[in-house]
Amino acid sequence: MAPGKKYPIRSIVFFLLWMLLVLYPCPADLATSIYRLFAIPTDPLAVEKILSLLPNREDPALVERFILQSFPYRFDWLNYNRPWYFPTAEEAMEKGAGDCKTRFIILASTLEALDIPYEFFFSPSHIWVYYEGKKESSMENRKAALVHKGGDKLYFRLPKINWQENMALICEAYWFPMPPRKKIALLCGFIFSLYLYQAPGISPKPSLP
């Protein structure tokens, strides 16, 4: 190995694997969450308690407002000790709080239980339900969606969003609540990846006569 030679691929691969294992000691959790993102695990039976408390079952906007008030916002780091986790409806009900994914799965399950049609939208920093009559906002609008699912059809598009605002939201959700030990581990991995990027040369062992 020649002195001073750079190995960017080796460095990048090491850091990506290191980051995966630091953030997800069980990588299957990440795979499960990604799967649930496209195969939404709604469960109308899991939200029976919500149905019994609803003040209005006819207006989906009032249903959504009730759910948002009933499930305080809480980051995944605090709920599941992971940066990003897509819960089942049963898990979301058990926690009683969560981020947009938790609120989404509860609202979607409730709308299904009430036979109210809806569509699903996912942007780089948010996930939400759209139903007839829903008012769009800066975060919840069709132009901001990266993924749109209506019925059995799945659509992908380039989102039109404020990337600076979205990066700020991502840092607020994933970096700031991260446990300090995780941040230190990531920093150590990054430093070692820099070492691998330009590791000192290794002289070959002399061959035996």
C-alpha cells in the first residue's frame, strides 16, 4: 500500500456501516420501518378506544384535530430510542404520543374504521393524510410530496419544498434529541474514516528463502 494514497470508497463505506450500527444496533428495525412506509400497517381494531371518544365521526377535519390533541408530539429518539421508526397502530396507541408517523397511523386507522376515504403523502421531512376537504399548508400540500399513494397506486415525484427549512426540521428531529453517547460514537467513527481515507502505507513482509 503506497504512502499517501487516498481510499475514499473504503472510508465512505466504513462510515456508512458505522453510522448504521450506531443508530440501529439491530438493522432489521430500519428495514421494517422502510417496509411499513410503503405497506402502511393500519389497524381499525387498534383504535377502538379513539372511536369511543370521538366527539364527531362525520367530519374528518374534526377527527384529525381530536387525534392531534390526544397524541402529543414526541420524537422517535424519546419514544423508541431510534432516530426514525414507523410504528404499528397498536404500538402508537400504547405510546400515546409520537411524531407525524404516529399521528398518521392513528388517523389513517381511524378513517378506515369510519369508512372515510383518504390518501397518503410523504415528503423528506413529513408524512400526512389527505381527505376530501382538507386544507393544505406549507408542509402538507401536494407539491411538497415525494411519495403519494392513492388507492393501490403509488406515485413518486420531485418535491417542491424549502430545502433549508426541511434540513432544519431534520436536525431538530434527529440530531438534537440524539443521546450524547450516540453523537460521540458517530464522531469517533467519522474521525477513524478520515484515517482510513489516507492511511499510511504498509510495507510488504519479506518472503522467506
